[in-house]
Amino acid sequence: MMDETEFWELVDDTREAAEGDPEEQADLLVERLTQKDPDSVLDFARHFESRYNRAYRWDLWGAAWVLLDGASDDAFDFFRCWLIGQGRHVFEGAVHDPDSLADLLDDFDEEIDGDGEELGYAADEAYEQLTGTVAPDLEISPPPPEPEGTPLDFENEDLLAERYPRLWERFRG
């Protein structure tokens, strides 16, 4: 069994070892997960997926839009994976108050940051390497069909600047 603390420790250790590069972090996660038993890998996947679903929120999408200068559906999916990869402190802070990302992020390099697509596949890849089979259904609640909260007009820059004053000033000002 892998509990939440162990999940976040694995995320933090691999991020630090990868010096913040999400693709490198994903490779390290696969490496570390293949040293565990298949059930622990599935536990990791459940922790990851439940946080991924929890971050499916309009207000967080708006913050991603400001940070990335636009965020399609796919870009927001990969952003949520990346956000989990930033660790518990940043993730919880962002879900609680998306504008706080302006203070929580040390650096943000648009070339590598904000896209954690590979992180989303790490557990599946590790499971396949360990068992030779595709990971089974995780049996957790499916994501909501629409993001939580109130939709925002992402094209309205005045609205975004008002809604995310710290992010706007730091990344778009």
C-alpha cells in the first residue's frame, strides 16, 4: 500500500532529482515505481488520478491560461499533471487559490514548465514494465464532465487581470 505521504515524497524526490524538468521527472518516477510491487504502482496511480480530477476547475484553468498565455483542453490536462509534479505545497495552494501560483512558483520557464504530459503516464508505464499487462481500471470516481466552478471568458484579458492580479502582474505585466 502507498499512502498519501509516500505519494508526495516520491513526487518531491523525483522533481528535485530532475531539477524541475517534468520529462526527466517522469522517467525517474517510472524508474522508482518499477522498484515497487504492482499494487503500490496502482495506489500511486489512484493518488495521481484523484488529484488530477480535483484540479479540474475553471478557476485553475484560468490561472493556467495566464501562465501559459492560452491553454487548450489538452494543454490544461498536461498543466494539471505538471501541477501535481510540483508537489503537495504548490498543488494544494493552487487548488485553494489559483492566483497564489504567482508566489508559489520560484521560476517558470515556458519551454519546459506547465506541461507534465509524461507524468500522467508514469504509473501506467511502470505497471506495464512490471507485469507485462496494461493497468486495470483504477475504480475511482470518474472526472466531472465539466470543470468545477463558474466558467470564465479566457479571451477577456481585463477579466483575467482582475481575477488573477498577482499572476497577471508577474507573468503578463
